[in-house]
Amino acid sequence: AGGDASNIDAVTQVTFNNPNFVVDGNISGSGTLQINSHITGSGDIVLGDGDVILGKASAAIKFDPAGAGSGNGPLIQANSGLSTLMVDGDSTLSLQADENINLRVGGGSYRFSK
């Protein structure tokens, strides 16, 4: 721990127990977080307003198989003010289940069984 730009100042809410870096509280940033493995947790993923689609703010989980922010790939997106959740499979959207897939639209229910 230290006080210059290449070190983290020591505080009581931060511990390092190799290989774990533990923060008791929140981590925030204004840039991009890059993870080369898995993200695991026990809480919610909460997305705020991000891109603007159709004039409405949206928050999305974007899958970018082409890499480098190509914008090509499927996404799951919620549009504020539209009460809409869009799942865009790009060229194909596949739903898979071992037994049944249930869809409810308005008052009607639809079941697809094997």
C-alpha cells in the first residue's frame, strides 16, 4: 500500500489474502472493467441507463463474440419507459429446456413440450 498513483492506499475495508483482493463495501469506476475469468457472486446485477435506443434510455448485457467492441452479437436489453425486455439472438434465438418451455402473453399461456 502506498500513496502514489501506482499503489493503493491502505484502508481498513481493503484486504489482500493471496490470491483474493477483498473490498468490504462498493467498488466503483468510470472506465472498463476487464475480467479474464469468471465473475461470481450472490447478489443482483443491476444495470443503469446506458445506450439510447429509440429515444429511450436502455441498459443491456451485450455479447460480443467478434470482440473489440464490434457491436455484432446478441443482447439482452431493458428499455426504460417502454416496459420492454428485448432478447435479440442476432441471427438465431434458441430457447432450450429438458422438458417444457412456457410463455405467457397477456392472459394466455403457451406451452411447448417435447
